Amino acid sequence: MDWLPLLWHVPGFAAPALAVGFALAGAGAWRTRKTRPFLRTLLVQTTINFLVGLGALMLCLALTGHDGRMITYLAMVSAMALAQALRG
């Protein structure tokens, strides 16, 4: 793979983890309504969820050899929900 397709595929690979991580962090912050600084908490939770989700995507890519399988996204969402639950 050349550099240009690689620069296109890497953000596409990480985008689901970022979107779901932000949605989970936003839903968790909205549900708990804690008195902590909202933006800092949202940023930290989004970062943690993103890293956990990206790790799950990379692990499933290594195990299955394919990107974009439904089991991969199920593992990503499950790992991120577990991380969010343990953090909250």
C-alpha cells in the first residue's frame, strides 16, 4: 500500500472508535450530571474510550484479518461500554 491510500485508510479505521467514544462520554456525562468541569471530564472520557475502542479494533483486525466485520464493531462497543462503566 502506498502512502496516500494509507493516509486515507487510517483515519477511516479510527473514526468509529472516535465517534462511539464521544457519544458514550457525552451520554455518561449527561446521565450523571456531576459537578466536575464538564469539558475536561468529557475530553478525558472520550480519550479513554477512543483508546480502548481503537485497541479492540486493532486486536480484532489482527485476529480476523479483516476490517469492518460486525463482530469487530461488537467487540469495540462492548469494550468501550465496559471501560465507561468501570470509570463511572
